[in-house]
Amino acid sequence: MKLPENRFKRAIAAGQQQIGLWNSITGTVTSELLATIGYDWLVIDTEHALTDVPDTLGMMQAMAPYPVSAVVRPAVNDIVLIKRLLDLGAQTLLIPYVQNAEEAQAAVTAMRYPPRGMRGVALITRGSRFGQVPDYATRAEEELCLLVQVETVEALAEIEAIAAVDGVDGIFIGPSDLAASMGHPGNARHPEVVAAIKDAITRIKAAGKPAGILAVDPAFAHDCIAWGTTFTAVGVDVLLLLQAAKNMRAQFNTTP
């Protein structure tokens, strides 16, 4: 059995725009529903959602029959969490709150088997197709994709150093945390934050890495694409449900 190809990794390396969506609602039904719509990638979020490591297995399985890439966000940059998600078959991880090159290198080390890293070796796992990929231990990292999030003023200052770490495949800007770090909590569209995001995208591109972002406002998402993002998430399932439910309710407003 061949090592499964990581289409998402290939696409962003080639500069092909990948439009994504956040899957924060735990469970296989929502994951499969979202997988049918035509997004290029879906984030299974375990940082700001009820989803935990075991839940990701069924959610990835639900997405698997469809032409969409599952991207899993661990709760933290932790070697054990990363190991478990890779063993479950995740090929692309989005690591939150990476502040500098040292933290980026720690994530790379967690993704790779010895002697190039420190990933624990257990070969009868879903990641290796239960041991049926014969060269998995020596070739796994070829199809693994590491995205790191820069979400603070301090992290933005380290973009070039983070981009220089071998094994970092893309750098993702977290607008909400960045806004809070800049003194504008809850206001990711503040002009100072927007200017910082534009500058960060430009610098990530100049450093030779694909840039990504979550931009739930369509106009801002288009701006980010124009500035140079390659993997652009444009919505969150919880927010879309909330907006649709509110809009529907407003159509039946019985208030005099």
C-alpha cells in the first residue's frame, strides 16, 4: 500500500489558492456535511471546541470519501498531542500560538521520527494504514504538512526566523489573538490590526512560505487573498449556523 498523498501540502507549495472552513462542531455528521460542499480544506479544531483527540478519528473518516483535506489543530504545541493525531491519520496539523523559531522547531521535531525528530514510533496505526505502508517510518514526513500560527506582536517580529525553520510548510495568522495582543480585543478589523496583517502576509511571502488566515468577513477574505494568502479560511461552522438561524428568525418577527 502506498503512502497517502497530501494534496493540501502539494497545493500550497505550488501556490494554488486553497479555500477553507473551520469545523468546530464536534461529530461526524457535521464534518461529512461540510466535506460535501467543495471546500479545499476543513479545520478540525481541538483548541477552541469541545472536540478532543479521539473525536478527530471519526471526523477525518467522515471527510475521507470527499475531495477535501482535513487539517487538525491541536490544543497546544505538545509532542504527545501531535504524536496521537499523526497516529490517528492526520497529515496536516495547524499548531497554535507559535512565538519563535525554537517553538516552531519543537513542532517540527514532534512531527518527525528519529533520527530527525522525536515522534514516538508505533507503526500499527491508522497513520501507516495499520502497518500496510511498508516504508512509512522512513517516508512519513514527506506527506506531513506543518502549519504554524503567529498570533501575537512578538510572533510577528519573528516571522522570518520561523519561516527559516526546515519543516515549516506554512505560516497562519490568527487575527483575533493578534488583535488582543495589539490592545484591540474583539476588534480584528481595527486599522492597526489590518495593517499588521497585511504586512505579515507580505513578509511571509517574501520569506518563501505560504501564508494563511481565518477571515470570516468575505470582503476582508478577498483583501487577504489579494495581499497574498495561499490558504484562506473564510468561515466557521458555528458562526454560519448562528447567522442563518438569526436571519431566519428575523423573517418571522412578530413584534408590533
